[in-house]
Amino acid sequence: MSRGNKVTNIALAMILCILLQTSISNADTFPAGGANGWGFAMNGWPNGNTFKVGDVIEFKYPVGMHNVVKVSKAGYDSCDGTGGQVFSSGDDKVTLEYGTSYFICTIGPHCSNGVKAGVTAN
């Protein structure tokens, strides 16, 4: 590799690092369920919100009353948390990746009663 190619590669790597840092530092945090929080009164949340890759969804709820399970679309549709990533701290923070992330509560019939959300990040 010539000296010119090395310098170009180093410069490109530095630019990429700066862009990634800028993207991460511009991330927003959204409370799941908005002002009502993660629970039965989510009223169509997250409708009306715009999410970016790297944004954080914060799920706040009383420990033991709810949980959060990140599931597939099929798990979301059927309220089945089998194989999903379980969060149960009462203050869970999930960083969004590109595409739609699906979250449900698997305690009792909570999911089928509306404690679920699909969040799309672009």
C-alpha cells in the first residue's frame, strides 16, 4: 500500500469516527408511553413521534407490575414473549436500531390489553 493510500484510509477512518460520534451524541431519549408511561394508558403511543437510529426508549414502571420483552413481529402480533429479550428493572433503557423494534409486557394479559408498542427508527 502506498503512502497516499494509507493517508486516505486514515482520513476516511477519522471522518467515519466523527460522523458516528455526531450521530450518537444527537440521540434523544423517549419515555415509553409518553406522559402516561409504560402501561395500560398508552393511548396509541408511539404514534406522532419520529425516531432515529440510536435514540433511546426508556421504559418506566413499578417493578413486578410490568416488564418489557423485546420480541419479533410474530411475538408482538401474538403477544408471545418466548425467546425475547426480557427487561424487568422498572427503568429499562433500550437503544433503537434501524427498522421496527417490538416490545410487549408478558405479565398476565397485559399485552393483549394494550401494553405493547412497535417503534420504527430510520
